[in-house]
Amino acid sequence: MRPSRFVRGGLALLLLGVLLLALGGCGPRRGATAADETTTSSPPPPAAPTADGSYAVGMAGGRFEPPRLVVPAGETVTFSNTDKVKHAVLPDVADQGGPNSDEEFPKGMKPGDSYQWIAPSNVAVGTILAYHCRYRGGPGDGTTVGTGMAGVLEIGPAAPPKPQY
Ligand SMILES: [Cu+2]
């Protein structure tokens, strides 16, 4: 009788283990994965154009906002220095067609200055044009966002024609 009790004990332990696996292994892990997707995803999701269809990037508090923006070729992005200090928008990789506020503001963008850049149509959809601020940021390698005050523009597919009302 001893062996059979032993077997039954083992079976109970096995069942307990399966139960713990089902509860501890699966349930919480599913929740953790969902949490990971929302907390560890970098760069942040691309921002949409503003209500009037324009694209804007703010410069304040040592960061570009939004730090990542998908812009269809031919669309204009307005970078506005809404801060109390100077900023600049410089391409991480020169001659890539990215924004360069030095062309208009070689000594930096003062508070209140705004710089407009038109997304080039001679680059492929999905091209990343990374930029940074000379004063509070550093460049990435051209495909990654730089350090500190830095941002990324991604060339999106051409925008559908605006509805006529
Ligand atoms: Cu800056």
C-alpha cells in the first residue's frame, strides 16, 4: 500500500505544479507583456498632424515635442521655440535632407523663433531623418535618436487629398 500512496502523493504534487504553472506562469506573464509594450517601447509612437492638418514640433524644456513625427513627403513641419532659451534643429547626418535651422538661424533659434521645413519627396517612404539641438543634445548615428534634446522625423506615405467641404 505504501507505493501506491507514494504515487498518489506524487500525482497530487504534479497536479499542484500544473495548477501553479497555469496560474503563475501564464496569467501574470500575459499582463506583464502588455505592460512591457506600453512602458518599454522606444521611440514613442508617431504623432499625428494637428487638427488643421499641419505638422508642428515644439521646443521647450530641453526636448522636442513630439520627439517622433511621421511626415508625408511635401508636407511642412514648423519647429517653434517656445522656450526661454536658444535652441537649434540640426540634422544628425548632413546632406540627408533633414531639417537644419542654421540655414535660417545660424546663431540659433531664439525664444519665439520658428523654422519651417518641408519633407523632401526625393527620399523613400520610411526614411528616418534624425535631428538634434546643438545646445542641449547630440546626434545619433543617423538611424537612431540622438542624446538629450533630439528627435526623429520619418517620411510617411503621401497624404490623401484633403476633403473638400
Ligand atoms: Cu535645444
